[in-house]
Amino acid sequence: MSALVLALIVAITYGSRAISLVLLPRPGARLEAILARMPAPIFAGLATATLLTGDRSLVGGPILWAALGALVVSPARSLLACLIGGAAGYTLGTLLIR
């Protein structure tokens, strides 16, 4: 993946979130309570999808370490913290497995 593509993905992801915070009204208390409970299941769904291969077997190596790193920091309830934890876990897994 080139640096330009990565920069474009980052701009779209964070730009759309920033724009929605500025332009959209704050949700009601009931909807806010529902949304507050959603990140954990969403992270779990994403993690599960990345831990299984096409033939429904468990991935190996650094990817498992990445999932563990993201899981360790998930109580922070921050996507950025999970990304950093996952990247750190992947790096550690790569170093340990070689």
C-alpha cells in the first residue's frame, strides 16, 4: 500500500468523523446509551473476522499477537488505542516468531 493510498484512507476515515461531529446534531439520551454499548461487539466482530482464514481455520503467528495487543488495550474504548495495541502486538509477534 502506498503512502498516498494510506493518507487517503486516513483522510476519509477521520475527515468523515470530524465532519459528522460538526454538522450532525447530538443524538438523544436513549440513542446515546445504545451507541455507548456498541463498540465492544463491533470490535469483537472485526477481530473474529480477521482471525479466521478462508477455509475457516485459525490464523497463525503475528496476527494472533495483533489481536491480543488490541484486546489488552480495548478497555480504553478507543479505536486509536486498539490500533496502536494491535500494531504493537503484530510487531512483537513478528519478532518472537522469527
